[in-house]
Amino acid sequence: MRSRGLAVLALALECCQQALRCQAEDEGTCPAGSPDCGLGEGGGDEARCDAWARSCECQLDPEFMLRHCAQSCRLHGGHCVDKDASCQRVALGKRCTPDQWGACPKLCKLHRAERRRIREGGKKTKKKLEGSSQIKEEKVKCVRKETRGGLQDTSVATMFERIEQSEWAKKYEPTVLSRDPWIIHFGRLLTEQEVADLRAVAEDSRYPWVPSALEGGQSAEGHRTSESLLCTSGDCQRDLRARQAHLVAMNITGLGLPAHEFLQMVRYRSGTYHNEHFDTDEDFGSSAPGHRIYTMLAYLSTVPDGFGGETSFPRLNLTVPPKRGSAVLWTNVRADNPRKRDSRAKHASLPVRSTNARGERGEFTKLAMNLWFHGYVVRNQPPECFTAPAGY
Ligand SMILES: *[C@@H]1O[C@H](CO)[C@@H](O)[C@H](O)[C@H]1NC(C)=O
Ligand SMILES: *[C@@H]1O[C@H](CO)[C@@H](O)[C@H](O)[C@H]1NC(C)=O
């Protein structure tokens, strides 16, 4: 596409520091709707970005599009689906023909990414081997890095008040459940398509389900019997169905992707639960990424009233029923001092029951998605840096 080449050139000339910072931090993505992130808003090329997004360029060329047209991809990219039955015949490992690109952009994109991964995987291993002695001697440094929408420019109260007061947030149907500490319920966080896409991620055989980690060890505190899907593999990180959830979260919290942990899903079948626990450790406040300042828990299935599965905040006398497409967003830290954990954020997932109070029986599964947000950059931080204090 020749016109795109020109756009890249124009962008390179106009490139502002913000955009550069944003590209570096976001590995090619920008928070949706950020005016200083490429051609979307303010770049003067919104119409072109929109047109590309409508013609499936976000799927065809995500690297370029997410960097320069993030907003357009968010608005229009979701409409691209593989409608054509011939997509089933696209063979893995083979290049897609131009016709196939037109009919099956998602699949062709996935296959291309897979081929590239295999190719680059080979190269990287070689490089690493050559420099391995140096890498070993390097000591891990935990450095706190600020990111767009993080605690340095948006306080906890500001973030929640913005949701409560903004027109744009109304479509998510927010209801304030608590102002101290802040908890907001969204009647409609995800569209039916977004729920369906996330449920497809949950069933994708490339992403395994594992028993959820026992945070409370053998003690009753934090004990859980659920299963989790950790979206940490390269495939899952690149999966646009999962990425869309991050884009929604970015729009609501204003926090750039670098502050998001990778998405996790959690599944509770009949009889399973997660006892009272916190989402952040008391000493995370001084670590490089800081606390998990917010949790967004979105429900991907409905458990009917009376069959349990509610998210309960026992210290606030609050429960939230799992309803498909809805969500709850809360803070785990104190609004007046986000270095400190808020002990009232303790919560539990009540057991899913197979019998209600009237003795009626039913088998229900609670499927939910967790997103955790930090006040500072968390992606690409070495695991040690979750606990080690910043600056060491
Ligand atoms: C979310 O998107 C809307 C436009 O769709 C925008 O007006 C709003 O500022 C965005 N929210 C944040 C926090 O960036
Ligand atoms: C908890 O909430 C329920 C209903 O929402 C109410 O009936 C009850 O009195 C409350 N308990 C306390 C201790 O506030």
C-alpha cells in the first residue's frame, strides 16, 4: 500500500517525543484515544486510519496499525471477522493468497504471525547464545517507570470520579457501589461480541487451564479451588480477542497498556470458591511496579440468583452477582495514600452452588476475566521486581 508508506514518512517527520515514548513503552500500542499517539486524533489523518481499520488493516498489519491508528482500530477494527467458509482451507505454514487475505484476514494474520514467530525465534536464540556470558553477569535492576494515566498524573479519586461524571462512560452503565473505598459496577462493560471472543479465548486449546495458585497456602485465607488461564504466552499476548479487553480497560481507566498485567481468566464450577483474600501484597507499595492499584473483574457468564458465585466484600457488606458482560472495578489501595493497601478491599468468590434455597438444582459455571492495573510500568519488569523495592 503506497499511501501508507507516505503516511509513515509524514509521521516520522512530525514525530513528537510523546509518540516516541508511547511507542517504546507500549511495544507498538497506544492507549486508545490518546491524541498524541500517532495518526488517530491530532495527526490529521483520522479518516485514513478509519478507512484502513474498516478494511481489516488492524488484523492484517497490527504492528503498524496499533502504533499509528490505535483509536481507529478500537472503533472499527472489531468488525473484521472471517466470514468466508473457505477460511477453513487456509493451511498453516502456507502464505495466504491475496484473495484469502481479503476473505480471511484474521486467520491469515494469525498464520503470518506464527511463521514470523518461528523465524524470529530461531534468530533470537542464536543471538542470546552469543551474548549469554554477559547476560548472566548482569544484575537485575528494578526501576520504577511512570506511564500514561499512572499514579503520577491521575489520583485514585480522579480516576473513579472521571468514570462517574463523564458522558463517554455512560455506555458502560456505571453505578457507584462505594466511594470509600471506591467500587464501581458496570452493567455493560463488554459487548456481546467481546464476551463471545473472550469465551473463545477461554476455549482455545493453545491456552491451558491450570488449578489457580494457592495464595493462602494451606491456610483458609486465600484458599481457592478454581482454575485459571494465564494469558502470558506470546500467542495469547498477541491474540486480538484478549487485547480488545485491554483496550476497553484503557478507555475506562486511562491507564496505558504498560501498567496492565496480562489478562487472566478464572473458572468456578459447581462447589468451587475463592476464600477472602487481597489482590495485592502489603509490601508491593515500594516495589518497582507498585501495588495492583485497581482490579477489574468482568463476568463472562451468568450464575442465576440463588446459585452463588457472587463476589463478596465482607468488610463493606457488599456482594456483586456474576452477570455476563457486567463487571466491577475497585481499588486495592487507599485513595489518600496509594502506597498503602486498603484492608477493606478484602474479597472472596462465594461458592457456586448446584442447589438453591428452594431445593431446585442446576449446574452453572462462573467464568470471569481479571485485569490488574499497577500505578507504574509492570510489563517487561523481571519477576523479581514485583517484590524487590525499586532502585535496588
Ligand atoms: C474513552 O473514549 C472516549 C471516546 O470514545 C473518550 O472521549 C474518552 O476520553 C476515553 N477515556 C479515557 C479515560 O481516555
Ligand atoms: C448489609 O446489607 C444488607 C442488605 O444489603 C442489610 O440488610 C444489612 O443490614 C447490612 N448489614 C450491615 C452490618 O450493615
